[in-house]
Amino acid sequence: MRGEPGHPGQPIHFELRMAVIYRAEKKKILRSQLNLLGKVLSVLDRAESVLSSGPGSARAYQELILEETPTEVSWRNAIL
């Protein structure tokens, strides 16, 4: 970015620099929120499929809550 050490161009004004940083941070936040919505949607889809497959709240609880998360799977594989 202009104004950074080693960049040959003239430095940009403070206001423009803050606007660019703000926009970049706003994009990161929006991308994170979209990722979170995707995760929520996948959990809800999984819950719907478990609940529609048959009766039994205990079985649904085991399927949904006690299922290993992707993070738990990667930790278990790393330990092995």
C-alpha cells in the first residue's frame, strides 16, 4: 500500500488510508458473518434430517449433540 515502508509511491492521506482500512475490515466482518450463517444452516439441516428420520428425542439428542465436530475429529487424528 502506498505510504508503507519500501513502497515507491507517495504516501496517501490519512482519511483515505482509514477509509481503505475500514472497508477491508468491513469485508472481513461480512465474510465472517456469511461463514457463520452457512454453519448455522448446516446445523439446522442436520437437525431437520435427524428429527425427520424417526421418533425419539433421546436418539436425536445423541445424533446431534454427541456427534464429533470437525475440530474434534482433527484433534483426534492429530493425537493418533
